[in-house]
Amino acid sequence: MSALTLFGLFAVTAMLVLYALEERGPPYILGFAVACVLGSIYGFLQGAWPFGIVESIWALVALRRWRLRAATTRAAAAARRRSGESGS
């Protein structure tokens, strides 16, 4: 197996695992975005440029989801802190 094939296998496996774990929180969504970038790099290096383009689009979509989810998570944590402070 070539180094390029191993790289592609790693990228696609990481995408699969991190996608399955996304509900656990923003770090997993960010990890999925990074894995998509790796998958895109693999696609371009392998010569399958349509795959590279699609994976780069998925990376952008995942980054947007990460940003929105992280903001929601921070807002919820701030609300919990405020409600805890007012209850004292």
C-alpha cells in the first residue's frame, strides 16, 4: 500500500469516526472539518479533483456548523452560570 493510499485511508476513516461522534460537542465537529480538509488534499493528490472539491465544500459546511454549535454551547454555559449566580 502506498503512502498516498494510507493517507487517504486515514482521512476517510477519521471523517467517518468524527462524523459519528459529532453529537458529543463542537470539538468533534471541528475534527470532522479537519478530516474533510485531509480528504480534500487526498483527492487532489490522487488526481480525483471532483472528490477534492466536494470534500473542501464539506469542510466549509462543517466549519460553519462548528462555529454555530460552539456559539450555542457558550451561550448555554453562560446562561447556566447566570442562573446559578442569581439562585445564591
